[in-house]
Amino acid sequence: MQAAFYERTGPAAEVLQLGNLPDPQPGAGELRVRLRWSGVNPSDVKSRAGLRSSAMPFARVVPHSDGMGVIDAVGEGVAPERIGQRVWLWNAAFGRAMGTAAQYVVLPEAQAVPLPPGVPDEAGACLGIPALTALHALLTHGGVQGRSVLVAGGAGAVGHYAVQFARALGAASVIATVSSPAKGDIALAAGANEVIDYRSEDVVARVQQLTSGRGVDRIVEVDIAANAAIDLGALRPGGDCVVYGSGAPQFSLPFFPLISNNLNLLFFIVYKLSAEDRARAVAALQILLESGRITHAIGARVALADIVHAHQLVEQGQATGNVVLAIP
């Protein structure tokens, strides 16, 4: 099979290779997916760059945890009726050497979820990390029904889904922060009631104005290191800040405002959701996808042969939305 891989960490142009690898075969409880699309996420880029650790977890890594394709073979114990299903994948490369930047991937059967009819193929490569991250951030800790929500980065890969999902899950109001008028239009089209351009507006002042001085009930936070002070000023007493990302490895927060306002700081990484939390998020996502009301922000469609360019787009933040690889 054709595949992209790396055998040492470093810059994309220096370490990513294209080549032929043996076709994988499913074992007991596994299935094989003939891939059509592979999703490129910031965590994939950071792992390849060696930002978390320069040590290789395996001698060779085929990257990317998100993907979409069709089941073409099953192992012992997997229903043969699954052959031919369109599926989306989660955690393909998490703790594993073989991800979705290849023509085939073998996975435990639970990690291949049927893709509802009408959902575009390439959208299936955007669900395992961006969509499930957005959903868990909204479902956890009592959910958002009847509550006000601030989505940081409302035009981004996770934020675009979070705006839509918050509305669908019954949020009373959704505010999104953005970095430009064009991105504001994207967030508004996704269903945000209001957008705040953090480059030209005082986010805390605008949130307080929009909430009549109360603050928001929940913040879905993409970068706690950059936005910690904003989050403290924008949350109501007793509110939740659900954090899934940080632009820096360390940050600081003042103790007294946190404790005096009974604020809840919740952190998670989608790769390590509990079985219960993942099942809840996957079930909710399937219902939302089947409704036909969810739109998918595809920022760039790139050929597998151009994987270096795809990684650079994500690394440099040049694509608005998800970057996906077309698998030949």
C-alpha cells in the first residue's frame, strides 16, 4: 500500500516520506479500512515535530488519528456484514504505529463508526478529534442546555463545530471570539448569536455587555495560556471553563478570583476520554450528523503526496477549518 511515514521527528520537509508498505491484515476483533481521507490535526503535527518528545514511540510512524474510508476486510469475531460500510475513525494513531496517512489501516472494530448517509466522505476525516472535542466540551459537567456559551476561536476546526453543537444542544446563547471579520462571518453562519473580534475589541467588556454584566456560563477554550485572563473576566460566578488546548506549556492564574467566584476549570484531551464519555459523545454526534444540519469546515484538501504541505498548513495556521488528505 502507499503510505506516508516518518522514522525520526523533525520538520515536515525533512522527515516525512512516501513509500510502499505491506498491506495490513486484521486480527481477531479488528477490521481493515480502505481509506479515502485522512485528517491532519495539530496533535499530529506536534508529534511529528517532536514537540512533546523527540523520542520515536515506534521505529516507523504512519501519522494521523482521524480518517474516513470503507471497511474491506474483517478479522475473527467481527460481523462480516460490516464489509462495505462507510466509516469514520478515531484514535487510529494514538499509541499505535499505523495511522490513516495510508491506503489501509487496521483497527479494533469499535474505532470504526458508521458514517451516516449524506455526510460527505471528507467530513468523516474531521470527526474523531475536532467534532468529538467540541461535543465533549459541551456535554461534560451537566451540558449547556439553557446556558450561555463562549466559544474561543469560533471559526476554527473545533470551534466551528462547537458553535453548531452548542445551538443544537439547546444553549440559550452562543458567543464566538474570532480574529477577523471574515472569520466572524463563518462563526455567524455556523449559528453564533454574536461574535467578538479579539484583535480589535475588549473581549471581557463585550461579554459583560452582551450578558448584562452576568458573564457566560461556559467557555470552550482553545488556548488557556493566551486567554486565561479573559476567561476569568468573562465567566459568571460558578461558571465552567472547559479547556482542550494551550499555545504554551505553562500558564498562571491568580488564586483569589478563582476561589472567590467558585470557578470550575476542566481539562481534557480527546484521545483519553473515558469509555463512558466517548460513547456519549459518539452517540450524540451520530444523531447530529443524521439530522443533516451540521456543516463541515474543510480548510484544505491536499493529496497524500503533498503531505508536507498539509502539515505546514496546520503548523502555520494557514487554513481556516480542517485540513484533509485525499488517499489515492
